[in-house]
Amino acid sequence: MTATVAPAGRSVLRRRPAGVGALTPASGAGLGVAMLWFSLLVLLPLSAVVLRAAEGGWGEAWATITNAQTLAAIRLTVLAALGVTAVNVVMGTLIAWVLVRDRFPGQRFLEVLIDIPFALPTIVAGLVLLSLYGTDSPIGIDVANNRSAVVLAFLFVTLPFVVRTVQPVLAELDPEVEEAAASLGASRFTTFRRIVLPSITPAIAAGAALSFARGVSEYGSLVLLSGNLPFRTEVTSARILSSIENDNLSGAAAIATVLLLISFTVILVLDLLQRRMVRRG
Amino acid sequence: MAEHRTAHRRRATPTTWLLRAIVVGYLLLLVAWPLSLVARNALDGGFGNVQALLEDPDVVHALRLTVVVALWAVMLNTVFGVGISILLVRYRFPGKRVLSALLDLPLSVSPVVVGLAIVLVYGGRGGWLGPTLEANGLQVVYATPGMVLATAFVALPLVIREVVPVLEEVGMEQELAAQSLGASAWQRFRRITLPSIRWAVVYGVVLSLARSLGEFGAVKIVSGNVLGETRTATLVVEEKYLNFDKAGAYATAFLLALVSVACITVVSLVRPKEGTR
């Protein structure tokens, strides 16, 4: 993207300054410091997880991962995150559509509501959901210590992702193409499916990837809500935490490696999607 | 933009109303109603619960610790975030694409994995660097530095994700002009780059602050959760709820929710001004 910022020859300046593109000694030093901090904070700790898992041999790590209780936790986490992501793809696109294309009083309030799950502490999110959908529910719906609690918590914490990735792309779309389609007799639904949907698909996919990753890694909102019952409502992160609390760091590292693998895959997918969106835009 | 909008405004058909109803209903049921119940539960019987909470020295200690840890993490992430954003947008270097992708990693790593990862490197017992650091008098895990690291990890991409798009958009002309007129790198940063990204930095900082104050999973592992020493506000919520002190749990949760809702409201109120600038 840097290439488009200052293309050679198009610059109004005679002299191409040495600082553009190539690193100067000062910026090189800055990059060095930044990389050192990033390594100490992120890269080194994450490598430690993978290496710790490998320490006892992959056989042992595999045995930890394929333990019945762990497998049940991974299956629940992945399936719930997939289901929630599917809901988000539909609801998130719908919400983004209404926010961009519709005008009605109170829209600003909805905008704020969408971002709240992103900023609300996860443990508070659990308590928030518990107050409407817990044992003292004023509407008689009690999902506490139940598998639907996991789905509900994932729905809450992943709400902003699809909305916030689709919204800007939708706002940038040129309405003339849609108007042309409509004038040629296409119904609103056909116009949406044939004209709008193809342009926002990469954004939807990016939002879905983020929402899946967030769901899979969720922990805090489930602590009070799901009860962490083995084989029933225990998610992968909770399983890792109980291994840590039992001082079984190698076991925890083995399960954490599975989650890291998922995170890396999502990051890779996002990178590819972002490149695709940039090329289109 | 404005004319696009008006061009697109149509009569409110039944479909429009249906879509509105679905969206409003979904958001009310998922966010607004539950959130309002927490406020009601916390303020059940006036501000008594909140007041009682603020008289408990352990809770006050937890709140103060939460703020200290969050401020450190936000400061580190702001300096790092602004610096790395400028490097990513303005310079070319090998491995840039990989770095740019890796910077998003903290968004998708489980907080529990973050906590574990930090213990494995900085833990005093068997960590890679922990024993050496502790021999030199710096305890990281089960102390404030570890909590700052965990929090900084979790909130790392927020400033970067706000600043990078703005830097890309403003381009380089003004900086190049300033440079040709003899401005030093620092003058260019302070007079040109910083003013153009200042709102993006503000959003990033506010979002990071909200995220940092509310970190739970990673801090739970790294802090050791010792009452009156390393217990933070979010850990107080869990502990109080599990010990059947629901009033205390709701009151603490209310305080935390108040701060994060305030942060989000500030960002979303300020942001449109930036767009019409």
C-alpha cells in the first residue's frame, strides 16, 4: 500500500527525499526497538507455548488433546463458534444494511449498542446476560449452566465484528449500479443478491473470521454463565485454565497450541481477504 | 456521500419496517435490556451498594490497581502503536507483510492462552526469563509488571488499527513539503503527522483503555488473584458473585460497565466529526 502513497514521478517535488520507502538510521533504530518489544511481549511467549507443548513429545501432547473431556470441550467451542458465526453473517449484514441504508430516529443509540460488547469487560458481559437469561430471569428464560449459555455468550461478544467490517464497505458502494438494476426491472432482493452481495462478500468473510476467532477464544463471559460443567458446558479456554490451576502447564500448553493454530489460520485468512478488498477498492 | 444517501432514501415499505424491527429487537434483547437490568440490580435501593463497595479497602485497592495496570498498558500500546503504524505506512522493510499480519494476532488469541504464554516465559519458577529477572529483583508474574504485560498484549492492535488507515489516507505530500523546507524528522512528526492522526490516536487510546480496564482471563492467570494485593476489579466481580455477594458483584460490574459504556459513547460521538472535517 505504501507504493500508492508516493509514486515516483508523480511527486510535485524535484528531489525524492531519502526518507521515503527506505529505512533511515533513526527509523531503523525505531523498528529495532519496536521489534524487540513485540518479540518480548507476543512472539516469545507464544513460541514458549508451542515449545512447551512439544517438550514432552508430540505423542504426549496429542494424548492430552484427544482426552475425552478435552475433545468434548474443543468440539463444543468450535461448533458453537461456527453456529454463532453463521448467525452473525446474517444478522451482522442485516444490521449493517439497516444502519447504512435506513434513516430513523435512535440510530445513534443502536450504533453505541453494537460497540458495547467490544468494550464491556467479559466478566461483566456474563453478569449482564445472567440478569436477563439467568435463574432470576424476569422473562422466564433460564440458560444458566446450559449449553445455550455458551451460544448466547458467543453471540454477545462477537456482535460487533461482521457489522463493523461490512458497514464501511456498504457505505462506499455506488448506488447508481443498484438504481440501474432496479430500473431494468430487478426486484430489491435480486439487486441485493446480484449487485450488493458480491461487493460485500470479502468484508462479510473478514468479519466472520474475526467473529469465529473471538468465539473460539472466549472465556470471561462464560465463567458465571455456563458453570464450566465437564462434557456439558466446558469450553476450551476453561479447560486450559483448569490445567493451569492443576499445575499441569504442559497439558495446558498442548491444548493452547490447538487454539493458537486456529488463531493463526484466521489471521492468514484475514490477511488474504484484506489484500483482496484493497485490490477491489 | 450526502447526496448518495438522499438519492437512496426510499419510501418506508413494509420490508423496511420489518428489517428495522428485527434489528432493533435483536439489539434490545441481546444488549440493551440485559445491560439495563445490571444497572437496576446495582442501584436496587439507591446508591447504597455502590457506596458500601467503595468503603471496602480491598475493593478500593483492586480498583486502584486496575487503573494503574490499565494506564501502563495503554501508555505502552500508544507509544508502540503510533511508532509501528508510522513505520508500516511510511517505510519499506523486509518482513513488513508478516509483521502487519502478526500485529492482529492478539485479537484472536484467547486471554487464557495469553496468560499461560506469559507465565511460561516470565514465571519465577521454570519460566524462560523469569528466574533471571527475579534474581535481579524484578518479579513479573504474580506482580504488577506481569499484569501490565498481559493487558498490553490483549489490547495491542487497537491503536494500530485506528492509526494505520488514517496515515494511509493523509498521504505524504505535506510531510515531503515540510522536509524540503528543512523541517527535522521530529518537527515533521510533531507539526504534521501528529495533528493529522490525533483523533485516530484518541479513539485508539479510549478503546484500549476500555479493553485494558476490563481484562479478565489473562490477568486472572498472571496475577495470582491475591486479595488486597493483585486482585483487580474484574476479579472482584467473579469472587463476589461466586461467594453469593450478588449485590457487591452487581455494584462492581456496574462501575466497570459505566466506564466502558462511557468510553464507547465518547468514541462514537466524536468519530462523525472526524468524517465531516
